[in-house]
Amino acid sequence: MGLVFDASSLIILNEVGLLRDLIRLPIALATTQSVLAEVHSATVHELSRRGAIGVVTSRREVVPPEIRLRLGSGETSVIAWVVENPAYWAVLDERLARDAARRLGIRFLGTARLIKHLADKGILTFDRARSLLESLPGIGFYIRNDTIRLVLGEPPLEIG
């Protein structure tokens, strides 16, 4: 059971200061080498060096060419990992990547839903989760207000 992150999710989680909270979850956290190449955060690289965020290798060919055609290498590597490791959830923010995950029948969530999950697990307060979600547009993360309300109203996920 675990989560494997794409670049945008790691960047946003770092930007809002949640990476150190995230490693308190009692599950495996991972990303791929392709994703790490896209992320220029000293914090993310330090957490991966320490093993708090594992670095996994995936085989992109498990994602059919017609699906990976419009995806970046990081997104493809995350989706490929989850295809072969179904105990993991992909953390994907781009619509094309989420559509690809849906087509392949793998479990995924976005950064907004992950923030809500941290509140569900008691790592964040619900008010802090709401505040963080409402702050996302200010740092360049596109999310509509009705999506925030929807995410906050969803039942807890069984990630781990």
C-alpha cells in the first residue's frame, strides 16, 4: 500500500509545506527517477536520498502507446509503476494523466484529495486542509471553488 507521486504533486506539496507532514502517513511513498528529473526542490531530493520518498523504476512499455502519446515521461513512469504495482495509488494532477489512469483502471488521486486525506488521518486539521486548498490558486495550481467544496465533502479514502 502506498502512493507514487508525479512532479506537479511533489512541487505543490513542497510549496505548501506538506512534504514533512506527508511522510508521517504509515504507508510507502515513492516517485520515479523521471519525476525527480523534473523536480528542482532540495527538500524533495533530500527526502528521496534519505529514503523517506522511495525512488522506483518503471517500465513505460506497460502503458500502451496510444495512452502515453500525450503524457510526459514523469506521468508515464508513475502510471506504469501503478499498473505493475496495484497496491499503490498514483498521485496525478494533470487531466490527461488522470484520464489515462482511469482508462487503465488504476487507482489515483490528486493533490487536493491527498490534502483532504491528511485531514482525514488527523495529520492536518480540517480547517488547515480547507485553508491550504483555498490557497492553491495563489501559487499557480488551478482548482475551482466548487471542486474544493466537493473534495472537502468526500468520504475518507482507504489508502492506508
